[in-house]
Amino acid sequence: MVFIPGLKDILLILYKNYKYMKVEQLRLKYVSLDYLLELSGGDADFILDMILTFLNTAPGYMTDFELLREQKDWYKMSRAAHKFKSSFSVIGSDSLTSYAAAIEKLCKEEVPDVAEMDREIGEMKSLFLQVMAELEDSVKKIKETEA
Amino acid sequence: MRILVVDDEELMLKALRFRLLKDGHSVEIAIDGREALKLIAQERFDLVITDIMLPFNNGLEIVDYIKNKSGKNIPVIILSAVGAENVVLEGFALGADDYITKPFSPVQLSVRVKRFEKATS
């Protein structure tokens, strides 16, 4: 049996393509959505879901991470930094991934260089906030297509 | 194939699940090692894809359980971060069949999983 799309199906396909095109056209300064675009295979809703998941979970992880720093729990910090690496890389921030990798390495040293670590954490946090703001803005732009 | 994916990171889990479903597989998820071991003991899987650093039981314990204790012949792919090659070697020593670095290449994941599909069919 041959599937003949109706007008509703055609409109849905056109809408999905348009939404994906809007994601492709986003010009971002702090993150690259290339990985998510490749992974999604053209599904803008998936990309949106991934960005929203990051926006909803990452701030909590960052707060936990800062608490571990206060407690000087280097072991747990190294594990948290390790987890950050893959989240940051999926969301497309190479710089955040590098900061997380550097912090993980510092935490694993026998006597961690705390001053260096705090410098890395400070820079990571500052960039993290910029990434969050940029992603929040991207979500708004993608959602404009839903109006 | 029925695939168990084990990772405690939501983004990575979503990414893997999405890709594997797109490739036509059925996907179960475990967010820690303890849950994974329970599922492996109770259910049938054609493939397990597991991260190493997990709460409760780590990925190496999962590999060890599957390959040396469970009596089940399930292929295992280890998910590892770049630069964690030593851990991957430990996984291979325990019997792991393959590994994928995070963030994974979607095409590579599909191809590597397909190899096991052929082997189990």
C-alpha cells in the first residue's frame, strides 16, 4: 500500500523543516549546535529538548559543584568535573569542556593547586552564565516558530 | 535489538536513546550501576552500552558481572571520556567487546551497534 500524504501531513513536514532551518540559522557566540544538529538528523524538537534539559539541570550541578569546592572534596569534584565534560561537549561548548577537563586534572593531583583551581572555576562559571543566557535566548527564538 | 544503556548523565542518555531508537532498536535505560545489574539479571538484552563512572556499581563491575559471573553472552560497549584509555583497557581485560568515546559520533555508534546486530542474528 502506498502512503499518500494529506495536506495536514505536508504542512507538518514543512513546519518541521522550517523549525529545523531556524535552528540551523542561529548564530551563536559561545556554543556550537553542530553536534546536536548532526545527532538530531533534522529533528528540531530533539535539539530543543536537549537544550531545555541542559538549562534545567546544569545550574543545579554547578551549585553542587561549588558546594564541593567549599568542602574541599577534591575526589567528588573530580567526578563532577568529569561529568561536566560530556554535558558541555554535547551542548557544544569546547571552552567549557576544556575548563572542566583542567579542573578534573587539578582535583586529581596529590596536592591540588587551589589558587589555580579557583581561577579555572571562576572563568568556567563566568562562561557558563554566558552560555546559559545564549541558550535561553536560542530557546526563545526556536519557540517563536511555534507561535 | 534490545539494548540497555547505562549512564547517570541525562543529556548523554537522551542522546544515546534518541539515536538508537532512530536506528530501530528498543532501548532500556539504567541511571546507576545497581539498577543496571538488576535489569541484566532479570531481563534479556542483546547489547549493553555502559558508562564507566556510575553511582553504586561502576561500569567495570557491570562488564565483569556480564562477562564473568552472569553466564549470559551479552556484548558490551564501554562509553568513555577522551583521555580515559587506561580504564578502557581494564574494561577490555574484563571482556568488554568495544568502546565509544564521549561525545559519540552518531554514525560511529550506529555502525558499531550494527556489528553486534549481525553477530546476534
